[in-house]
Amino acid sequence: MLICWPRSGGSWLPAHLLRADGDMLISLRALIVDDSRDDVELTARLLAESGFVPTWKQVRNEWEMVTGLCSGKWDLVLSDYILPDFSCLSAFMLLRRMKLRLPFVILYGATCPDLAGVIRRLGVRDFVAKGDREALQDAVVQRLTHPWA
């Protein structure tokens, strides 16, 4: 069942993301691919400041991501751009190999324009600078309301 979230100008969101009065998001299940606990906590704090109540799991590599994807139901995946033993491209391709259609948002500190172009051609639409609360909120709402747009 879908319910309208009035604060976002009439966007449609799954019912489990809304308070009973339909006014505010209360739940967001995010799998966060990042090697830095501090960055993950920053992302969770920014989500909370944006009106979400995030439930999240941090994964650092392919094995942890597979285990995380199999152990829970997620609304979206947030991935660091570059990790020591993994990458956002690897994480996105893993979702494809597992045939999971989860919204995917890349968080970056610094980007490589060549890789960003490749990733966009594969279907990732959202790149958000770490620490940019407004951009993160916009990207998450956009991916939840229009996952494949």
C-alpha cells in the first residue's frame, strides 16, 4: 500500500516509511557500504536530521555486503565512493548479480570524473557529497519515490 507524504509535495512513499498521521517519515532501512564508522554515523545523523529514523547496517567489503543483503530487508543502499578493498562500482554490480533492485546512492569525499561517468551509464543517478544533508535528503526521497527514474 502506498501513502502520500504531504511534506514532500505529494510524493508517494511505502506505508512503512510514514507515521500513522502520514506527516513524517519514521523508518528507513539503509545498508551502508563504508569502511569508516565515523562516516557511517555522520550519514545516519544526517538522515535523522532530515526526518528519517534510520535503521542501518555498515558493511565494508563484498562478503559483508552479501551477508547484509541476505540478512535484512533494506529500503536502499548508500555506498562510499572508494573503499580499501571494495568500491561503489563493485557494490552496484553485486546488486545486479544478485538481481536485487534496490535504490543506490553514492556518497563521496572526492570523485574521479571518469569512474563517475561509467557508473552513471550503468544506472546510478545519485552522487552526494558526504556531509551534505540537503542533497542526501533529496537523493533518498527521490530514490524512494522514483527508484528507477
